[in-house]
Amino acid sequence: MDDTDKKIKEILNKEIDIPKHFDDAIKNALYTPKGRQAVSEYKRYLEHKKNRFRKVAVTTIAGISTFSTICVAGFAYDRVWYEPETYSYEDVKQALNAGVSEEMKKDLISEDDAKKIAVEAASKLGYEGALVESVELKNDISDDDVAYYNIKAKHNTNDSLSFRINAVTSEIDSYSNQNILDYLNSLPITNISTEQALIYADDIFNLLKYDKENYKLSDINNNNNFISGKNYNMWSVTYFKTYNDICNPYEKINITFAVSENKPIVYEVYKVKQDNFKNDLINIDQKTSIDIAVAKEKEFTDNEISQVEVELGIRKLNAFVYMLENDIDILQNLNSFDNKENISRKVWIVTVKHKKTNQKAPNTLSVFKQRDKIYYVDCTNGKILGGEFVVKI
């Protein structure tokens, strides 16, 4: 056994509290959405370990434990779906006990550095003199980050600040001041235009040191947020990360704030990176992607096609087309299919509309197949990765 194996064994033998929803989902709801989510999170966790160590820490267990086995939903589908994999409850439990080892900490920013980042950000957000009250180094298996610092800071009796600092990249993955809800309604709210709100949001984006060059505005709304029975007037601004000007909806930064006396009061900021983006080459042109989508559409309906639209985008594979092909009730079963790879890819998003469709007809399988559809065609190999129905507005 070499040093790497010893370190892995040492990590896996460490005990940590297992989140109750994992324990319950695995034991009692193996085929429910919670059960599938637990397995998906566990698999992403294993991928981190594989990247960090030269050998895989935990392998697939073929046997059946006393708690039974978990089968990841998947099918022998030559374009998208794969054979099921099984993981025993004890296997999952062992992986959850890994925690953050001393060896891992060598590659992370220090606790002092994380505290400095939080205090500096608090000052820029208008809380100069905020004091750190607590710091926890955690390893969240439901996230793609190896580890993070959970930092609580206090500004005054009204403001309790929370930061999540990525222990690998030093970025602020999230910030919130939940206590502003206690006094926001008592403040004079400044009425501003959408253009002005965007300026405030851009300022917040920049002061938290996010890379503005690689993000693009996706959405901005002035919302009446009903929280705990009260109405709060706040702006919500979302930015998507871009790859060669293509927006990735699975990587985003959201900022929620109000403006009082021309000063932004930030309620929360959070960064989302839910998957790995496979940035492959574009080998399939627009025309070919249209031909692929239209050919598939003609398998479902002979309704006359009146309009086809196409654009580049980033999407994950899903079971949409598979379910239509196999007469599976989409409304009842769409969430029962698991994206084994959890990878998003560049796709041609091809929208196919018909001259005559009864969009308001009962949702039977026959009607589903005749509805206007959107297909995700892989830009690299031309495979259909899934899709969705066109939503009528």
C-alpha cells in the first residue's frame, strides 16, 4: 500500500455527521427524487476525490448490503442513456465520512485569508468594522467545490452577515444578511429605473471581485418578495457565465438588493456552478442540426412544420426524446430519469413549430407527440441530447 492509498484510507475512516436527508433518502426512499438526488451528489463527490488523488477512493460495490442497493435511473439508450449503476448504503455512508483532511488543507487558502476576504467584502458592502464571530471549514458533497469556509460576521445589533468562501478559488460563493428583513420595511426605499438598478448590480458584482468579462446579464426584475408574510420590494439581477458569448444557464451569479437613500442594501448574493461544462468543438453546422431535429420530429407527427428556429446554447442531456420514443408519460416520469454524467454541452437549440397544433388539448401521449418542440442537438457529434416542449405565452 503506497502513501496515496494510506491517505485515502485515513480519510475514509474519519467520522462526520451524515446529513439526515441523505440517511433517510437512501434507506427509505431509494427510488424517490430525494434518493436519486443523494446518489447524484455522492457520485459528484467521488469525482472530486478522483481528481484530487491518483487512485479512486471508493469503487462500485456489486453486492447488496443489509440496507439494499440504490439503482441510479438509466437505460441502455445508445445516444444518451447508460446501464444502471449500483451503490450500497454502506458505500455511500463511507464516502460521506471523508471530511476535509489535513492533506487536503495544504491546497486550500488559510482561515486567516478567508476571514480577510469576508471582512473586506463586508466593508465594501457598507458594513465597515464588521467582526468575524465564527469560521467553519466544511466539505459539501452536494457542491462541486472541494471545501469552503462558512463565516459569520457581526456589524451591529441589526446586521448578521454570512459568507461562504471557496477554499480553493478564494471566491465568495455566497453572501447574505438575513437580518435586513427585520428593518427593511422601515427604511425609505428609493424608486429607481431598470437602467439604474443595473448600474447598482454591476457595482456590487465588481466589488465582490467577480470576473465581469466572462458573465453576461441574463435577467433583471423588480419584485415584490413576500417573505415570512411581509412584502419586500427588491431587485433581483442574474448573470450567466459565457463561453465565447454562449450563456451557460447552469453557471450563474444572482444579486438581490433594495435601494434606500440612493445606497444599495444587499440581501443576498449567490454563485451557482452545478456541473462541469464540456467545451467541445462545433463540428455540426446549423443546417445539419435542423435536418436532424426535423427528421426526429417527423417520427412523432405528420403535422405540417411551419417554422424552424435555431441558436447556439448550452444544455444538459435529459430524457425528453427518449420518453416520447418509448411512450412514457412525461408528466409523471420526467424527474425519474437521472443525468448520469451531469455534464452540460454546447448544443444547437432547434425549435420546431407546426402550422396547426392543439396546444390546449388534454395531455395524452398522442397529443404530446404533436406539440411544438425544442431539440438539443450536440454541436460536436449531432446526437440529440434531449429537449422540451415550446411554452405558449
